[in-house]
Amino acid sequence: MSIQAINPATGKILETFQEATAPEVDRVLGDAMTGFHEWRGLPFGDRGRIMHAAAERLRAGKADYARIMALEMGKPIVQGEAEVEKCAWVCEYYAEHAEVFLARQPRATDASASYIRFDPLGPVLAVMPWNFPFWQVFRFAAPALMAGNTAVLKHASNVPRCALSIEQLFRDAGAPRGVFATVLVGSAAVAGLIADPRIAAVTLTGSDRAGSQVAERAGHELKKAVLELGGSDPFIVLADADIAAAARIAADARLVNSGQSCIAAKRFIVVEAVAEPFLTRFVDELRRRTVGDPLARDTEVGPQARVDLRDALHHQVEESIKRGAQRLLGGEVPAGDGAFYPPTVLAAVDKGMPAFDEETFGPVAAVIRAKDDTDAIRLANDSSFGLGASLWTRDRARAERLAGEIEAGAVFINGLVKSDPRLPFGGIKRSGYGRELSEYGIREFVNIKSVWIA
């Protein structure tokens, strides 16, 4: 079987790779297990030096890595450079903080001494998506490796060069054999990888459907899983919001990574009193954004990652319009090659439409009117997802009160939802479970062990 990398801006094949054979996969898993026994015994300082070296190589190769992302999945090159920089940051963050996060915690008990320690689990399988092909991997790898685990990456099949580049980067940074490895296999191989006794745990970033399948298999094998899944994030604009700022950031929030982000704002819930001025500014902001070649530095919106994904998005738009949504901008497949789709605004969106009920993974904004604050929070929570939310108001006390009512893993007040190494990241409901990043993320793949001494 072969794996092809296809340029979504042109539809042309970039490279063809052979899928790993069973003996090759077996060798990778064996190396990961052997490497674990060496890696776990290294002091934090030694692991940290390798992570710092990885950060240096990321920055040195930033232009090349951004170009690979642009070619394989269409990411605008300036955004790709920022993604690589963020990967370097997370490597440095865990190199500097892992030892403190995993330090022994004394506990007063009836023993002469007792404490909690955090021990690594072993090889962790990472099933990663194409939309942030470097960041999603490093977001997992930096804490998992610094905790003493090893990593086996099964990346999305449309970004094989990204996957192999990350493996080479860790090798060049001085990571011992087996600490980080890529296996080029299709989705059908994931169940077998999870079942292999050498895999200690699994993490997946992807759709809720994929998450259900991985969770089922991990549950059958009684292995720890962390799932970061889809989102239909609300962007809530209250009557006292700064409308100009909200509209400008709303456009950024919808178009990040050409709209292909789990935490991109998707449902724009606006209180009726300010709906018209917000909508006017929002549409104008989206209309001004540049769509084009992802290798051009002025491009703000590139192609969708694959033609089939673009077509599925367009179907959601058309179905929503059939059910009563109003198209104010975009919503038509452009002529020509590639998987391009224009920034699109649908108004009068309501429950029962795909634009409300489903995750729209592309530059499509659903605008929903709310009667008041209470109605806005009700609409925000009326979703099977619960990843992030953005709330806009000048009243900080009210914002903090309402943040407690929003069903999401993160609430950003007067700002764009983003991931940050210093903050835990993850969702609730069908957006998954477990956390990445911060001290909470590094403790997901460890054995939290109690030690009691008479």
C-alpha cells in the first residue's frame, strides 16, 4: 500500500511513500520499548538538553518546515512559521518546568514518611491530525518525553513528510533510538497498535467519531487514553461589547488555519441589540481577507486540506441554506484547481441546521441571534461539543460569572481562544477528555504512585 502527499492548492501529487510493513512496525515498537528503559533513567536535565536542542532545530529549520506544511496541507506559510515557533516554545517550556511539575509531593499520614511520585508509563501512541501537523505532535511529545515516556507517532496520511521531518528532527537533536519514531500506516492499523502490549497508552486529536473508535479500543485493552476531539466553539457577543474589536477578532477566530481548527470560533452568538452592527463589521472583515496560494506571504486563507473535506463543508452550507439559513457572504465553490473555499457567513442559523449542530471545519461562520445574556449562554451550551468559548463584554464581573456557566474546557474573555503551554487544554462532552499542556498535561501519562514508609 502507498501513502500519497497531495498539494491541496493544485491537486498534484507531491510524493508517494510506501506504508510500513508489519515487520517494520514491529521493529519500531520494539525500539520504543527498549528506548524507554534507557530514556526513563536519564535525569531531567539530560532530557531537557535534548528538548532545547529540538527547539533550536525547529527555529533553524522554520522556513523549510513551514513550506512542507504549506505544500502538504495548505497552511498559509506565515501561519506555518508561527506554528513552528510555538513548537519550539513548548519544547523549552517543558524542558524548564517538567522536573518541578513531577517533583515528589510529601503527604502527612500515619507513616514515618509518605509521598506521591510520578513515574512514566512507557511507549505512548500518538494518533495525530493534519490541521496543525507540527504543533499537535509537539504539544503531546514535549510533556510525554520529558516525563520519561517514549513516543510512537501515527500521523495523518496526507502529511507524511511532516511526520518524517519530526522524527528526523528529534534524531538530530540527540534523542536516543526509540525515543520518538514515526510509523507510516493508515487508520486501519491503529486498533492493532493500541492492542500491542508494548504500547502503554494512547492519545488522539481528531474527530469525535475517531475518538469514539480509539476510546473503544483503548477501553477494551484497559489502556489510558487522552482525546482532544472536535469543537463547535461559541463566540458570544453581549450588548455592552466593544463591537469593532469583537468583529475584528471574530474574523481572525473563524479563519485561523483557513478555518480548520478545533478551537476556531464557529457559532457566533450575538445579542439582538447589537446583532446588526456586529454583522455588518464582521462581514466586512471577512470580505477583506486574502484567499490564495499558501506559499504567498500575503495569503491569509489557503485551500482546505483535501477536496473531499472542502466538498463536505460545502454540503453543510447548502443543507443549512435549504433549512432556512441566509447566505450573506461566500458559500460557493470557486472554479479552478485545488480545494479552495471562500470565507462564508450564514445568518438566521438555528438548531436543526448543520451549521448549528455539527462542526464546520472550514471558513464558514454561523451567526445566531440571542434575546439576552441568558439566551446567549443557553445557545452556547446547546451543543454536543464543549472545547472552547469566547465571551465579549466590558463587564468583567459579569464575564467571570458567565464563564462559570459555559460548558467548555476553556473560556477566553475578550480574546481569541488559543492553546498555551501554561494552560491546560482539552474539552468536555463530545470534545473529548483528559488534558494536554501545563502541569495537568504532563501528569496524564504517568503512574501517580503513592509511597508509604513505616
